[in-house]
Amino acid sequence: MFCEALLSEVQEFSLSRHGGDLALADNFVLGEFACNDGSDVVLIHPSLVALLQTIRAHFGKPVHILSAYRTADYNELVGGSKNSTHKKGMAADIVVRGISLKRIAEFAEDLDVGGIGIYEQNKFIHLDVWRSMRRWNG
């Protein structure tokens, strides 16, 4: 479902121009997707926003985004992969308090999500809307 939605384009936003409180969905604003290095530019694929909103609606709990868009420099700083989907605005590392990573992964699996990475030790799940399905434990 979400992998097939890649016909749309990644959108580029500016925090200074659009404001961090720009609503992207019922429960998400632009600032939540911004790079943690404070960069002005934010890349976001609409399917990623839709995926996170679907997860929020399904579990009825806030989805906390730990990391979404990353600049190339920030991605390198945090040890992200060279071809990280975070750099494309197509990935988010999230937590849903009170919901196990396994339950989130199982739900995301049913949605035809591109990448699902469970990071038990760090207590978050990586989800992306890249066109190929990949699964891993970090």
C-alpha cells in the first residue's frame, strides 16, 4: 500500500518559510520531521506522513518521531547508512509508548511498508516507504 504510493514526489519545505507548526496531517507538524541538526530544509515524502498517521489512528496513541529527515552530514554523524532513506525524506525512527515494537512492525507489515527495522536495544522502530521491502533487527 505505502510502497505503491511512491508515484508522488518528495516535498521540500523550509522551516523558516513554512514554520515548524505547519500541519502535515491531523496529528503531525513539519517540525517533527526536521533534521535534528537544526537545518532549515526538510524533505518529506507524503506517503511517510500518511503511514505515520495511519499508525497513530490504529493504535490511538501519539507517534513520537525520534528521527525523520536527515541531511547527509547529520546522517554521517549519527552513523546512518550511505544510502539512508532518511536522507530522501522517506524514513522515520519512531516510538509509540505502550505499544511493543513487534506490534508496530506487525501492523506495518500488513500495510506493505518498504523498510521495517526493529532496534530493541535502542527501543525504536525504523519505518520507510522506499519501493523495496526490507526487514531487519538492529
